[in-house]
Amino acid sequence: MLGRHGNNLFWMARYLERSENIARQIQAALHHALSREDEGEEEWASIITSGGSRKIFDKKYDTLSTTNVINFLLRDRDNINSVASLMSKARQNGRSVRTSLTQEVWLSLNESWITCEAALKTPVNIHDLPVILDGIIKGSSLFRGALYGTMLHNDIFNFLRLGTFIERADNTIRIVETKYHRLLPTAKVIGGSEDQSQWEVMLRSLAAWRSFNWLKKGRLDPLGVADFLIFDEQMPRSINFCYKMVRYNLEDLSNFYGRDYKSLGMAREICLKLTNDRAKNIQIINLRDFITKHIAKNSQLSLTIATDFNLN
Amino acid sequence: MFDEMLCDHSHEGRKPYEKLVSWLGEQDLNKLMEKSVMAEDLFRHVGITFNVYGDKEAEERLIPFDLIPRILSADEWRILERGIIQRVAAINAFLNDIYNGQQIIKAGVIPADLIYKNKAFLPQMCGFTPPGSVYTHVVGVDIVRTGPNDFFVLEDNARVPSGVSYMLENRSTMQHMFPELFTSHQIKPISNYPKDLYNSLALCAQTKIDDPNIVVLTPGIYNSAYYEHSFLADEMGVELVQGSDLEICDGRVMIRTTTGTETVDVIYRRIDDDFLDPLSFDSKSLLGTPGLFDAYRNGNVILANAPGTGIADDKAIYSYIPEIIKFYMGEKALLNNIPTWRCAEAENLSYVLDHLHELVVKEVHGSGGYGMLVGPAASKRELAAFTKKLKANPGKYVAQPTLALSTVPILTKHGLAPRHVDLRPFVLVSPDTIKVTPGGLTRVALKKGSLVVNSSQGGGTKDTWVIGS
């Protein structure tokens, strides 16, 4: 496979995952905003902050109103991480590697892009929001389904999955980062229903609200949430789960190509560290430090994958 | 004006169209229009689009697809097929001669200046014969028709002809929309084209290697024909590469892969000569691969088509094709050329200037229908402006009579309406055989009365059937 194609596949998957994550975060914040009396400015602010685009936002908009934020996150072309920008880039990458995709995978991508372009052509108001967000998330699910159901599970598949899980790990880490102060053991003392709703937003934006309730019998304590989002081995968006998948896919590639890779060593190390950390009492982990290190490790891993496989 | 479907523009179908005309009679116009919208959706979702340079607003466009097929009988096709094979064989012999020996110039058949002063002539190719003496692995011969038995070659596309993906996609769209028509008609299949292309390219390399590594070389996703490049690579099961994926190592062409590099044996290149290799051709080009041409001349890679084939499809050379066929094949050309006035010659120029309002004038080195004057459709001001251009630079132009091109009906809101068409059959050349895929791409001018069929100028396409035995 061409190194450039590997790169296109990896980034196509990253962009798609990112746009799905943004849609989920908006969905959760919207749910939060609609369940209270003010506009829920703080939630909107935290989505923009966790996506790293606060500066661009402040340059263009005066207030963190719902309309400003959703338009910025969904359709602003000046925001390289808006859903519209990401979908265009994902499709561009997809077009570059059409020969590596089955017709069904390509169709799901192209159709999502067509739907997205049409839905985001004019400013979005809150009335259309649920349908648009559902559309984005469904498009992503369709893509995943086509991928699993029709593609050969070979190196092409592995590069796509690597992109997905590197991006997903990054997303979960950043969500935890923006809200880590609410996950600290001391947060419990502050308590109150207000903080509970914060944890709910966090879980909802990772599609994990129901599974958390199911596993933890609805006991919404901050350490339980932190443990779940970081260490849970079954939750497909926990940091632990994402790295397990990164490791799997790198092992696959290593077997497929018959070589050993530096990135595989890194992924193994991260997984081992997570297992060790989990064994400790979560109360003694310095959450702030833990998160900062993981953001750095994740981007280092992404770069190493690119070097190992000539992704250029 | 000759309509290919209906006898003298009546309601009665010509022979090859009899079944189709009676089928059409049973169809509800609204239902057909719905199918037309469905077909458009299909093209958009599959992403069968083309890019228009400098058109930011609509970066990718659809080529309008008309549902009414164009039909040729097996007898009509035999005439075309024989003529095309003869013509393409002569073109390859001509290229081999032009770059090795120049007998045709020595014999005084073609003026030396026309070759040596031609921009399409590549001196770098002199003294080199590509494997199997194949220069034009893929050719698209544009054909127009004026009557039941009157076919003319409009031009030969011997460089990087495009459009074959539309031929194939049009067919599969029609099969999807109207399966019943395919059971009632005996239509010659075309779906083997990608496999034929692969085999034809592999055959050229097989003097050296049994299982050659073939790639398609594209300028990238912003090229107008990118869809076609990816389609062909996909259908052939080969890599779709860009210049930046290639490097030359010890004189061999390599592609950069996820595990290192891999040798390439055949490059089906969909980029122009100028962009192949900045060392041998356009030094400013960023698209090419330095050293590619040396690897080619050393026999380490096959380029399809060979560089320098443009000298055979140049509009100035076009008018000599009957002589070229006579010279190399010892036969009279089976397919006619359109009479052509070379404006470089003084007496031709004065004739052209006097009859400008009834002629089509084309740039010798132009393509895509750009920079062309259609006399009968031009305003006085346009004619005057073109007269100036002609006088200033007569060598740049050739002129042809405006032919009464045949029509085939298209589907409109108000029912069927005749529109002018041309035909581009696709030809594959390997060392021992020349193969023409039955039918080809029919391009149709969608505007009433228009003679310009180019997709870049608002033309559409039709599925093209060769039926019967």
C-alpha cells in the first residue's frame, strides 16, 4: 500500500471520528441547556475549549450564545474543526483513497458529506439541530457498519481503525481534561444536583450515560465517573479501551508486515501503565498530571505511527 | 438533417431502434423524468463528477446523463471498427517512423517543418522504440455522422483520451434503471474494458516480466478526470499513484509504500507529457518525477501512452491522416476525414476568411472545444474578432465545413427532442492486437441546435449500444 494512502486513511478516520464526537458533545450540551433555565453558557464554552478553538471563536463572536456556538461548531469554515470543515477533509481524503475502499464504504462517506453540505448550507437554528446531529451520528455509524461488513480486514482496515481510536482517545482525554476539577474527590463535597448534571453531560457526550447507569446502578459519584471514563475495559470510548484497540491494530500490522514497530512498543507501554494505574487507588492518582501526560503521549504515538509506516 | 432514431423525423423508428421506439411509446413521460432524476442522484452519490478548472463555486459537477440510448447496428459497427483499427495501426506506424528514420518525410509525404517545428514533437523520443512498438496503448477516436452510411473522423485522441469511465458507468446506470431493455435487446457487452486494459498493458511488459506491477498515475483529486483515474485503478485492481509517490532508485521506478518501496513496471499515466519529468520536460512542473524519462528510455518502465504521441493527433497532422494510412498500410482510408483547410497555407487562409460564417475554425493545438469558432452560430462581432486572430496568426488554425451532424433524441420535459451527437470509441493497442470496445461514449449537445458536445461546454452523454450479430 502507498504510504500516502495510509496517511489518507488514517486521517479520514480521524476527521470522521472528530466530527461524530463534536456532534455528540453538542447533543449532550443541548440536552443540558434545555433542562435548565439559562442558556448553559458554561457547557458551550467547555466544548469549544476542549476542541482547542477558543481563540478563533472569540475573534469572531461576542457572546457564547447557543446560536453562535452551534454555528461555529457545525458550519463555520474558519473553524478547521467544525463539522463542515471536517467532513470536507474526510471526504477529500476518501476520494484520494477510493481505490482502497469498497463501494459501500465510499457511498456511506459520500452520502454523509452530501447530506451534511445540504444541512449546513445556511445558518442552523436550534429547531433543526436534533435532526442535523442525528444525521451526523447516523452517517458515522453507517460508515462503521459498512467498514466492518464489507472491507477486507487487512492493513487498510488497520490504518482506518488506528485513526479512529487515536482520535477517540484524544477526545475522551480532552473531555476529562476540561472537566477534571469536577472529577476530583473533593468535588463530592460541593455536591448538589448541579454537579450531578455536569457528570451527566460528560457521560452523554461519550455515549456512555446509559451504560454507566447500568454498570454502576446509577451511583453517580465523581470517582466512579473518572474510573469509568479512564479505565473501563468494556466502554468503547474509555481511554483504556481506545489504547487496547490501538495496540490490537498495531499488532495486526506488525504480523501482516512481519516487522516490529516502535509505535507498537509505545502502545504496549501505555496499555501496561494504564493497567498498573488502575490497580492503584484512583484517589491517589494525580488526575491533572495524568491527563496532561496522556495528551502528550497520544500525539507522540500518532507521530510515531506516521514515521513507522511512511505515512506522508 | 439525419436523425439516427426516427425515419425522416417521423414517429417510425429506424431499424436498430424499432424495439426501443415501440417501448418508448408505452412509457409515461413523467415516470421517465423521475428515472432521470434517479439516475442523476445515483451519479452524485457514487461521486461520478468532474472538476472544472477555476470554478470555485461548483467544484465538482455532474455530466448530464440522458436516458435515451444511442443504438448502432452490428453492420454499422463493423464499418467503424474496421476503419478505426486501420487508422490506429497507421498512427502507431507513423509514430514509430517519426521517431525512428522519418521515411514519410524523406518520401515527401509530410513536410519536415510540420513535424520538427511542432510543439507536440518530442526530440527526446528519437531513436527509441517502446516495447512491442506500441506508442498509443489507449486511443479515443472521435467520430461524427451525417447520414446512414456517412461517418467521418473528427479527431484522433492519441495522448491521454478520457471518458471511458462514463461509457462504463452509463451502461451500468441503464442496466439499473431499465433491466427490461437489456433482456429485449441483444447488446454487445463492454464491461470487460478494465480487464482488457490491464491485459493489454501487461502484454506490452511481458517481453521482460511475467507479472508486471501496473499503476495508474493521476495528477490528483483536483484534476477534472480524477473520478475516471480512480475508477480505472479500482476496476483493474492496481494502485492509483501521484507523482509524489514515485521515486527513481538505481534507474528503476519505485513507489513509496507503508513498508518501504516497490518496483513499478508499467505506468498508465493520466498526466500530460509536460508534467512527467521536470528533468526532461517542463522544469517548472511540480507534478512529475525527476529521472522518470531516463528510466523509460532505459527500458525499465513502460509509459502508456508513450511520450510524444501528440504529434499524431495534432490538428495540423490530422489532415494528412489519409496519406499516412496510404503510406504505411498501402490501403485507402476506410473512414473519411472531414475536409480541412490548413490556414497556414495562403490560398486556404483566403478561402477560410471569405467563408468564415459557414466554417468551424479550431486551434491547431487546442482541445476541449475551447478557442473554437462555429461560424454559422457566431455574431458579426465574433466573426470580426476571429478574422483578426486568423490574420495575426494563421498557422495556429485549421478550418472545416460545418457538418450537418446526425441527431439522436434526448428526453426533455416536453418529450423527446433531437440533439446533435458524436461518438468516441475506445481502442486498446497491444503488440499483436488492436481491440475496439463495441460502442463508445456518445456525447450529446443538450442545447437545441448546438454542435458543441464537450462536457466542459455543457454537453451530456448517452449509453451507446451495438446490437444484433
